[in-house]
Amino acid sequence: MKIGVIIPAGGSGQRAQTSQPKQFIPLAGKILIDYSIETFLKHPLVRNISLVVPAEYLTSTTERWKNYPQIKVCEGGKDRWQSVYKGFQNLPPYTEGVLIHDAARPFIPAEVLDRCLEALSRMESVVTGLPLADTIKEVQGTQVVQTLDRQKLIGVQTPQAFPYSILTKLYEKLEMGQVPANQLMTDEAGLLESMSIQVGWVLGSPLLHKITRPEDFLWAEALCKLNGGVH
């Protein structure tokens, strides 16, 4: 299977309280986004990588990866789905499967990536995720409404995997306005669910923790010191 990867890296880093987008923050001699890019470059099935970055980082990112013809860089869009769509348009038409991965999840265990791609060979769409350890309650304001059954819930991570053909249909519908605005969810799997496309899941990893807040950088730095980062 010929795999293309889209890494949307257009976030502003507000929650991380950094002066620049968190995906470009230095981490143990690299920048955050380097870790996931290097993992995908090493995988034998990955043919192309599409990086989607803010306009002000377009030139520097293109220069950084100029010696890797399999990497294309483009500017992001207004919304997440538009940014991912721009990255999708950078993938060649011979692409068979597409992995979409958050730039803020730098450490991708090889076994998770393999599980994701193996499942894609037999499922319409695949997300990675972890069973929840905490008790989960639905709230309204300061009041607890109900306790949810955590046995039926997972915390969704990335990478997420999709057939190229299914994403093509999804973006055609989005462009034509056939997916209502209130269904523009935070990931492509949610959009596909709204089209009644079945989504499966495979076990993720605690190492896929998303770097979101200042304390998350402390965790990432400690991990790098312990074993040079995780791939």
C-alpha cells in the first residue's frame, strides 16, 4: 500500500502559552515537529509527507526539508478541515492510504503505526485511541449530570488512517456544503461518521500524548533525556 501522510501544523500555540506555535518550539536539539516527520520518513510504506504550516513558517519549513523530495509544504486554511484538505491536495493521485497526524504528538511508537496501517487494509477508516482510566462524568456548568460508562469510551489520538478514495469523497461533499457546518468536528473521523462511514479503532499509546500546555513540554523533555525521544 502506498501511504501519504498529512501533518497539520497550523496551530497558534495559545494554550501552550508560547511566543511561537508549539510545533516549532525547540526540543532536545530539534523542533517538535521534527520527531513525527522523522518517524514517518523511516517507514517503508510512506511515500509522501505533506506538511501544513502557518503562512509565516512556509519559507523556513520548505527550506528545512528541501533535500527531501517526498516532503511538500503548504500553507494552512481557515479551519482544520481546510488545512488538512490543502495537505491532501499535495499528495499524488497514486496514493492508496492516508495517515493524518497531529504535529503536537511528537512520539509515535512503531508498533502503533503498524497497527494502524494493518487495520486500514480491512477497515474503511481507523483511529488510534486509549481506554479511559478516569471516571467520566457529563456536566452542565458546575453540576454533574450523569456518570458515563467508560467501558464504552476511548480517548482518541493520532495517527488516523483513511483510504485515499474515501477522503476524496469527503472533501467533495465538504466543498459542496453537503456536510452541515455544525458537523465540522475536530477530526476527519468525526466527519466520516456524519456520512455514515464506519470507523474502527486500534490501541494507541500513552507516548502519543498531545503537547498542549506548558507542563507537557516538561514531560517531553524528560522523555527525550531518558531515551533520546521515542520513535
